[in-house]
Amino acid sequence: MSSDNPTYTLSEVMRARFDREVAKYPADQRQSAVMACLSIVQQEEGWVSAAAEKAVSTYLGMAPIAVAEVTTFYNMYNQKPLGKFKLSVCTNLPCQLRSGQQALEHLCSQLCVQEGGTSADGLFTVQKTECLGACADAPVMLVNDRQMVSFMSNDRLDALVDQLRKGA
Amino acid sequence: MIAMRQMLDLSRFQAKGRETCFHGRHIQPQIYSELNGSNWSLKDYQARGGYAALRKILGRDGGQGMTPEAVIADVKLSSLRGRGGAGFPTGLKWSFMPRQFPAQKYLVCNSDEGEPGTCKDRDILMYNPHAVIEGMTIAAYAMGITVGYNYIHGEIFEVYERFEAALQEARAAGFLGAHIMGSDTSFELHAHHGFGAYICGEETALLESLEGKKGQPRFKPPFPASFGLYGKPTTINNTETFAAVPWIIRNGGQAYLEVGKHNNGGTKIFSVVGDVNAPGNFEVPMGTPFSKLLELAGGVKGGVLKAVIPGGSSAPVLPAHIMRDITMDYDAIAKAGSMLGSGAVIVMNDTRCMVKSLLRLSYFYQHESCGQCTPCREGTGWLWRMVDRIEKGQGRMEDLELLNSVADNIQGRTICALGDAAAMPVRAMIKHFRNEFVHHIEHKTCMVPAYV
């Protein structure tokens, strides 16, 4: 994986996506695009490495430490490689009242992982998360940050895992 | 470089809005009116009267147009209050903006909807995004602002993408950009996403985050109206607040006020969640009785009503006997000792252990404290650890006073309201359900048989 290299080269596709984000902000405020750029890196690489942070910092004209502050402050950035599918299950109180915690435990038990862990085949990382802002959909979870799945009864969780496995 | 990660089609697992929004159990809806999930686009929005308010103020409907002062006066008359949590009068907030300020000013929409229990803005942005765009454009005109941002919760990425698609439509049709509908008014609007930080719902943390930094709140004053985004005058409103504006302009502030009650104009979207048979969003007139709202959500599930957190997890819990007689508006809920907040109504039945419920909330606040202020950073961890030991049967009777004391030493002593939000649930739980905490300490177990 290219992000293991000490230097990380941004592809043309990534630069084009970065540019679309940078264009939203005043010319002297490129830093505003850092959250979007890091999430693009994560979508493509699965995580944000120190080398990728450095590349983003150069691109946006920020100090590398300022990028690292963002990566470490916001919960959704992965600071290490995870499974191919990150499953983030909300267990906050409104979800807990509607079996959010059981959904988390069911996934952990089906995939033989501890909360926060990755399955032996490297396919799934299961973690609990704070409020997704979808409390009426509980049990509710995210697949790789960008797709939300709702009303996840045990049967639907099993079907989801099956589909992800087949698509892997 | 490896190829971009393929997005699988997970549509059969995704919410389509039937349960939460298109259930037909709203009362006099304005924002959610006539929505079905497939009519979010510009042409559908226009077919149901969309962008008529913008035409009206710009005089592009054959009329005289409205001056910015007249727009603000109408919003003041409507008694619209901020739907994000604080309930501040919107027209008054708009009048604070230094309209004649000679440099750039900004308009920001707070769609960082992460207050536990709340999911109303998600359905607005997903199924009626143009209402927010039109409301923001009207606000921009009223305050002489030319650039805006909508900061959207990173956890609802598909909603962010939907909003971006709606922005494209509005730009292409001339409702956004330079010289809107050929007028002298220009407004450019962009979407920005968060990536998992509850604190960014606090308006100054949100501004820091928009600037590409850690979301740590700023000391106030100066308020955003004088020193906001990039240090420039900025007005920030919640998604639902902006979405209410087109209706007000089309029908008049007086009509909006009359839908609700005195000092509490219009409709409000409540997210009714937890122990109810049909959780979802319900748009109802301000002042609707709680009992009616509960009925819309299918009634209590799995037992009888025990307690309700009426305004998102930061609001003090109220026991059933108080809730049963309450109406859902800012003033009535405040009088009962809680707050309307974001409009998230978390319902709990009589099988729920209040110690365990508080434990989950206390964990959340210590997890999401930004770490900037010592009373919050240290105090939220202290609260969580004490509730945890009570829950585990290792509590001491003096812990109850200590919990109140720690809460007292957080509340009012921090830069932002997260400290208060962590302290208030603790105090209210101990106030109303002290016997359950005492039982846990004395018997090392719950009063109720089992928790979920």
C-alpha cells in the first residue's frame, strides 16, 4: 500500500477531488478543506497515515502538526489500517433503548471480534460509535463512514455481513 | 495507488424515510409537507411553491419586493426561535448583523445534528433540501451576506451528497450565485462536512472546524455577529430554522405565529425516540400536548411511561407525571424544569434503570469533551467513573452528594455549554430518581428486573 511509504504521492484523481473542496473557500483559506481532503484519503486508502497527512499539509499549505491535530481530534478518521469494512454501531442512549448495544454484541459474536477489533480474515472492524443523528432508525450503523444502514435487527445484520463478504 | 474503494449497493438496508418522515402523522406540517422521498429535487420543490418566497422578496413575482428590513421585521413578528437548542429569537439574531459592514460577512447553517435523540435535520436535508437553500438565501439577502456554508454532520454522508446535488440544481437555475434571478443580490452557498465530533454542534467550535482546525469552542464575547468565520461577522442558524423561513415569507409572520402560540411561533419537528412503538419525526404546531405527540409515535412500547428527556440528551429528565400534563413549546417545558432543546424526545418505559441510562450519557459527555476547560475535561470523567461504580454496585452513599458537587463545579464554569450539558442530566436524574441510585448503592443491583 502506497501509504506505507515515507513519501505519499497524491494521484491526479485525488488532486482533482481536493481542488473541488478547496474551491469552496476563500483563496487564503485553503486549510478549510482539510477535513474533506483527509476523508477523501481515508476513502481511497482505508486510513490516514502520517505520510498522507504530510502530503495533505503540503497541498494545503499547513503545518503537518495542524493536520495531525485534525486527524486525531475527529472520531471518524482511522489512524491505523482497519478491516476492509469498518462497521460503526451507535450505542448512545436513544439507540441503547432500541437494541443498539445488542446489535453491536451480535456483530462481535458473529465475527468473533472484540469491540474495536478486526476479524481474522481482515474483512471487518467492528466498533461502537457515538450519536449518528439517526436515532429513530435504531439499531443503526455506518459502513465505511459513508453509508448508513438502518433498522438492523440480527437477521438484517447477518444479511449485511453476507453481502459485504460476497462483495469483498 | 490502489483503486478507490468500491461502494457496494446497500440500498436494501437503508432507510427510505417511510418510518420517520412520510408516515402521514404530522399536524399542519410546513417543512415536511407533501414529501414522499422522490420529490426532493428543484422542479418538485417549485411545483409545491418553492422559491416563491425568494421571488417575492426580490420583486420577481410581479410585486414590489421586500426590503431587507421588512424581511427581518416579518421574521421577528413570526416569533420563530432557533431550532438548534437555544431557542433564541431568529429575527433578533438577524438584526444583530452589522448590515453595512464594508468587508465580507458569512452565513452558516448548523446541520451538525448529533444531539442524542435528534434526527430531524437529516430528513429535511435529504427530502427537502431546497427549503434550506431558499431559507438561507432569504437570510443572506436580509443581512447583506454573499457567502454561506452549510456544515453537515459527517455521519450522514449521503445527506451531504444530496445537499451538494441540490446546490448544483439551484446554481444552474439561477437561485444561487451572482445576480440571483437577474437581481442585484448575489449569494454563493457551499456544503462542508464534519467527521465525528459532537462538540462541533456548538457554534464557535463549528466555526473553528470550518476553518480547518480542531473543534474547540471560542470564548464569547466576541460573538460570531462581530467575530465569526475567518474573524468576520457571521450569523449561524440551525437547519430547521432556515427551512421555516420560506413559509413565513410566503404566508406572513402573523400567520406563522398563529400556527403556534404566543412567543412560540410556527411548527416544530420533534424526533420521538426510545421506548415508543413508531419512532420518527413529527412536525406539529408549537404547544401541542405531549400526550398527542406520544400518540403520533404509537404510544409507549414495552411498559408504561416512566420518564422523558424532552429536548435531547442534554436536557434534564422529567418524570412521567410531569410530562403527561405538559405542552410541547419552549416556555412550557422550561417552566416544568427542562428545555425544549433540539426537539428530541427520548421516551423511557418503567423497565429502564435510570442509573444505567445516566451511565451511557455520562460516558458520551466525557468522550466528547474537547478537553479545553479543566472543569469539563476532568469533571465529565469524574461523573462517568462515579456513575459507573454505582452501576457496578461499588458506590457509596456520599457519592450522590459528590456527584451533585462535581456537577455544580462544572456548570457555568466552562467556555461552552457542553459542561452544562454533562452536568444537567446528572442533577436531574438524582433529583427525580434518587431512590434508584440509593437502591443501587444499598443493594448493589437495579430496582427494575432487567435492562433491555
